[in-house]
Amino acid sequence: MSTAALPKQRIWTDEALEALPQDGNKYELLEGDLITSPVHAHHGTICMRRGALLFNFVERHKLGEVYDSSTGFRLSEEVLLSPDIA
């Protein structure tokens, strides 16, 4: 679903974002605006390879957790982003 087909809202909230259909698109909030960042297969391959390396390193050294791009991080009241690897 493209952002043009989504309901118009003045300010998007976490609740509105979470209510969107799980359609394979990656949605994020930036200063209350809904943004989408579709990616191509090559990008996904690079992220998986780097993610695997990072995960193995973190696990081996007991450094914490590694997250994929489906995890959102609240950076401020208006900004909720989901990096490729965190």
C-alpha cells in the first residue's frame, strides 16, 4: 500500500501507525508525518549479512541485543524510526 492510499491524518500517532495493515511495507514516523521506505532485494541481502555478523559478535561477547528493521525506536515525541539493524 502506498502512502497515497493511506488515510489522511494531520499528525500520525504510535497507535495509528500500529493499526496500519501488515502489508510488507516499512512505515516510520518523522515529526508526526508517516513515511515509508521500500527497499530492494540487494539492500535486504546486505542488511541480513551485516545483521548476522553483528548478532554473532554481540552474542559471543554477551553485549546485549540486536534488532531488525521491524523494531521501532522512539527518538523524540515526534520521531519514531526503525533502522535496518540496531
